[in-house]
Amino acid sequence: MGERVAADLRMRIISNDIEKETLLSENQLSKEYQVSRSPIRDALKLLEKEDLIELKKMGAEVIGITEKDIEEIYDVRLMIESFVFRRILNKDNQQLILELQKILEMMKIAIKYKDATEFTFKDIEFHETIITSIQHRHIGILWANLKPVVECLVLLDMRHRMQENYEDFERVIANHELFIQAIEKKDEQLVEEAFYKNFNDVQKQSEGLWHNPEYLKRASDYHE
């Protein structure tokens, strides 16, 4: 229950539905989510670890997230995935390639039905499958800590694209196909190209979302 409350609060904070410096009380949240204060405390502890709030007596103050924070989160994600790719190039990856191809097909179906939420979950699963394939415990821990916030950022981004730039999903799919090709061919140049297109281009295509309250609200309220 605490994780469910944390997931909802996380999205509301990142989408700026709950603004920076807002004071959240345990009693208020308990009434709002119709749960006891125990899962509320669990939720707030999770959000404090993610540096989205600062715990106070009987509640918390919202720290929120800035565009600089988002850039730094993507920097860390890039560091993790680039390290993983270097390890993958020295492995037998046939099973990994099959798994990624299956996930990619499900991503295409989500696009067909304009399901931004399902697409996001499959996109995260695609990258997580790559990360966990090297069975590196501490990389896994780093990713697990980063994943909840990344998932929110990607979900808002994909909802925004679905509304404003649906055609861009062709490029997104092509980038993921390039990842699979790079793994299959163990080609370092393809790896570099895949990273450039997937991370640099993605951030460029998101311009206008994070500093536009109207776009953020529409993305956070979006329903497939």
C-alpha cells in the first residue's frame, strides 16, 4: 500500500500537480488515500530516498524536481546503460536478443492502440532486460533506485508525444531496433549511434514539456 501511495505522489510531484514547498501532513494524506498513517510513512520514506521530499515532523515538504535534476538523472541512466553495453559485447546474447525482439513487438502494438502507459512499461522493460542481463548486483541496485523516477519521466514524455507528436514513435522504434542490431552484431560504432539517437534525440524531442505547465498537466491527466 505504501508503494501505491508513493507511486501516485511521485507522479503528482514530478508533474508539478503538487508544487515545490508544499507541506504534506500524514493526517491529510491518510484521509486523502483512505489508509492508515503507517503506509503513508512508508510512502514518504521512499520519496525521501528519491530526494523528492524532505521529511518533517508528522509529514514532509516537497522538494520537487527541476530540469537540471532531469538532465542529471538521464546522465546517470546513460552511464549505467553504456557500462552494461560494454559488458554485453563480450557475451553470447542470443537469448537476450529474442527477449528484446518480443518486447519490441509489444511496444509496436501499444503504439498502434495509442496506449502510452503500456508503451512506457514495455520501454522500461526493454532497457531493464538489457541492464539485468549482465547480472551485475550493484548496477542492479543503482538501476532499482533510479527506476521509479525514470518511469514517471518516461511516462509523462510518452503521453506528451502521443498527444503532440504521434509520428515520432516511428523514430523511437527505429532507435530500439538499432539497439538490438548493435547487440546482435557486437558493433561498437552501432552502439554509439544507438546511444546518441536514443538519449540525445529523446531529450531534444521532449523540449517544451518540462517547463510548460499546460503540457505537464495534460500529460499527467492523459487517459488512453
